[in-house]
Amino acid sequence: MRNSILEILSLLIRELSLADPTTLDLGGGGDEDKLKRELQSFFGLLFERFLDLNSYVRSKVASLLLKTCEYVFLLPLSPSFLEY
């Protein structure tokens, strides 16, 4: 169950990273800021799973984060982006 949630988070990160912030309707103003916050919260959830007791879940997180390195992000990401 946890691995499927992780896979869904990875797919959401991929879809948001490929989306143009001007065409998204995320509710409220500041779509670019909202998109950055959404991506940051999804990455935060993935990083929390590194603390899981199950080693299979931790290895799944590592493989999903490796896969996210291949994504093309349309927003410029700063090093402080991943601090949660």
C-alpha cells in the first residue's frame, strides 16, 4: 500500500514538473508559487518515507527519486527548494 502511494506521488511530481504554470488552475492566485509549494510538499512526503521501517519502502523511495532526476522541470529550482 505504501509503495503504491509512493508511485502515485512520483507520477504527480512528473505531471506537475511537465506542466506549464500559466495553464494550470490550482485555485487562487500565484500559480507559480502554488505549483512550487505543491512540488515541495510532494517531495517532502517522499523524503519522509526514507524513515520508514520497511527497507523495501526505503529502496522504492530511492528508485523513485532517481527517476525524478530524469524529469525536465519547467520551473527553475533552487537548492533551497527541497528544504521542507
